[in-house]
Amino acid sequence: MAEYLHSLDNEVVAIGEEVNLQRARALHPRIRLLAYPEPPGAAKKTHHYLHSSEAAIRRGQAVLRVAMALRKTGFVPDVICAHPGWGEALFLKDVYPESPLLVYLEFFYRAQGSDMGFDPEFPTSFDDQCRLRIRNATQLISLAAADAGLSPTRWQRDQYPQAFHSRIQVIHDGVQTDLVCPGEVLDFVLPDGRGTLRSGAEVVTYVARNLEPYRGFHTFMRALPAVLAARPNAQVLIVGGDEVSYGRRLPAGECYRDAYCRELGDSLDGRRVHFLGKVPYATFIDVLRLSSAHVYLTYPFVVSWSLLEAMSCGCPVIASDTAPVREVVKAGRNGLLVDFFSPAALAEAIISVLDDPQRIQALRVQARRDVQQHLDLERQTLPQLLGLVNRLASHARGAVAGPLAPHSRQRKRQAAK
């Protein structure tokens, strides 16, 4: 959206942490980037419930200083877009009270009914629940000051308190379906010189930013021995790093990949299971294009972009029967759903797909069609995002309030004065 707005001769300014902006310069070469140094975290003596809150305040102050300097140059934005999760949005309305603030509402933490306490293999404590409640404070402060909210899915919106739902628009980030599409792969080189793969090979795929229980990595790994035994020609491509994005960390120097490889031992045929690590985007797309059965598992948490990209590539998707997934994967229509906690059920589903590829051909076609019809970036989601931004900007300039604009009575009085 930022790139598109700039292409229409709007002036777009981005504020971000210095190290992240250095990586983003190639992505947005014409957008003005203002950096703030990485702020210090919480002090050691701070109550552990408040670690995230103190870190967020320090980050918010860093952004505040940049915004104040920007205002002194005469720049007043028509719309501000910000992610409230780490504190960057805390004080923006104090610098720009006249500018509408749109907050990107990715995830609201809940002690029950969501990711917390979902997996009995990794139980949570009562102390964890209390700490989580305080962790939401940063988002709630920013949300109370915001003029509108944006969530990518209905499930993500519904995690926020009911009182805010009318101010939250559901619009996904979008998928570039013209780029992320089926295609032939002629020469995919396996790691460690173990040969190559090409379209038509029997390939099981799994993708996550990092290989961890939040994305069902333990269930997937425990399903593999049965799959490999039943399908002697199957190759498994696993994309993801060894860090932890979400959930519990292992002791220093350990990772979940090694832990589950040790657990499975000789039942896991290492010659046919390939850990690719983190790969370039073009390689990731080739992995999806090779897929004969793509596995996506997740706690009740934010749905990964990789699931939608897999659907856009026409992959045969086998996904966990969890609430956020059910919003996009419809069992028997565009994919298959299995019990998150059942390696046996997952293995059975993978084997059935590999046994009869033609049986699920219609699901593959429908998966791509559904993403094209509802989540295509250029034709669907970008126009909706631009419409939301335009409504907020028009309302701030005193035009008729759009359907998302809160506090319209107060703003009309201010305009009249």
C-alpha cells in the first residue's frame, strides 16, 4: 500500500527501528525512511509482568522523538498507519492529534480460548495468564486513541474485545497471485548434494518461519515415519529456521528440530527428509510448486501467509482443524483438515493424497481460485485498503464521515470551530 500511494505522487514517510530499515531500503527505495536506534529493554528490577510494557514505552518514546522532529519540518500526515504491538503507536496522536490513526491489529492475547493453554504438551501457569493480561495494555492504549483498526482475518479481529469490533475493518494483506502461482520446476537441487527434484516427483512439504510447536512441527515430525514407510519414493522438504518465533524456548544451544530428530531416531529416514532452513523467496515458491502434499499446522494463532501462498500455488493442502485455519481452508472444498494433535490422522491424510493425486485435483484448483477471488492483492485487497485510507483522510479534512470513522460528532464540532 505504501509503494502504491507513493506511485500516486503522495508523500510517504516511514518510521522504523534502524536495523530493520537498513534491510528494507531495497524494498522501498523512493519512500522517505526515518530511523530510530534500538531502544533499551526493561530494567532487571522491573516486575516481570511489566517487562513488555516498559520496553514498549521506551520504543514509543523513540518514535515520539522522531515524529516531533518530523512535525517541526512542517510535515503533517493525512493518515498514520502503525502496528501497536510493540509500542510504536503509543504517542503518535500526541504529536499529530489532527491526523487519523489506523492501527494494524494482528493479535490480542487471551488467557483462554486461543493459543494459551492449547497444547497440553506445553502447559501454561496461572502466572503466565496474569502476565498475558498486562501484555495487552500496550495495544489497548493505542487502540483507544486510534480512529480505526485493521485486522487481516475475522478470527484475528474477534480476539479483540467486543467493544472495539465496530471500529475494526477486516482486510487481508493480500497475495500476489500472478507471481505466486502453479508452475513447472525442472531442477530443484537438494542440500548436501543428495540429488535433484523436478515436477512430478512425490514431495511432501512443510513451511514455517521457525520449526516449533506453535506451527505443529512436533505433530508433523511424528507423522513422518508412517508416511515414509508407506510411500518409499516420497521426499520431504522442510522450510524454516531453528529459532523460536512463538512459545516456549528450549535451553540455550538446543532447537526443536534436533529434539524431534532425537526422539524419532532411526524411524526417520534422514536420506529422504531434507531440512532447507530459511530460503530465498524464489526457492520457497519452487518448494510449493513441487508439492504433492503440503502440510500446514498451527495453534489457534495468526494464520501464516505461507498457507495462503500454498493455496495460490494450487498445493494439495492438509491443514490443522483449528479456528483460524477454518476461515480459509474448507474441508472437502479447497483442502483437507486434520486433528492438530494426531500424528496418525495427519499421516493417513498425507498418504491418501499421495496414493491418489487425481482425487484431490479439484481441491487444488478450488484453493487457487478462492485465493484469487478473495485475497488477490491487486484486484481485491489493495483497493479495499486504499478505500479505508481514503475514507479516513477525507473525514479528517472535514468531509462526510465514512462508515469506520469513530467520534464523528466530536470531529464535526471541531471542524465547525
